[in-house]
Amino acid sequence: MTTAQSRESGLLRGAALFHGLADRTRLAIVAQLAEGERRVVDLTTTLGLAQGTVSGHLACLRDCGLIVGRPEGRQMFYSLAHPELLDLLSAAEQLLTLTGDAVELCPNYGGTADATETDAPDATDKDLSR
């Protein structure tokens, strides 16, 4: 592969990674998993979301290779696949601090609700770098 192809492949992979994280509910799930393993029922209770919603977001995170599931009997316990994800989120929080309101006021993505957001408690207010 040439350097240009390699660079393009890296950009596509990076965009896919950030797209996988570009949802408030998925970030809330990641924040919960940063504290340890969780079952779907744990996440639905904590986040106030429907089982189908949580399962769909878990599938997305799993397909992106960001989380893993560990079966135990009839239950599945989810956890972060790579602790480096917490480093990425910590760096993002630092960058958000540096940019102030600029990201939130972005005319393309700031302050807009995406189709998957709910009126559930805002678990993304938690420190994601734990």
C-alpha cells in the first residue's frame, strides 16, 4: 500500500471510530463501562433507556471493537475492550476545556439533538476519563 493509500485508510478508520462514539447514549454507556462490567439490565436502569435502545448501542460499540461481552449463564457482562479508550476520552475532555463553548456552538454539530437522544438523565456529565 502506498503512503497516500495508507493515510486515506487511516483517515477512514479514524472517522469510523469517532462516528461510533458520536452519540450521547453511546458515550453514556462507555462512561458506565469505565466503572466496570455492566449487564444490559444495569444500563437500562441506570440510564433510563429501553432495553432495545441499549442493546442496539452496545451492538454498535461491540462492532467497532470498543467493548466486549463476557457470557455468564444466561447473562452477558459488557466491558471496555481497550483501556486506552479512557485516555482518548480524557484527551477529548481536555480539548473541550480548551475550546470553551466553540464546540457546543458549532453550527454543524453543536447543541443539536440527534435522533437517538432521549430525555433520560444525562450520564455524559460524568467524568468519562475514569
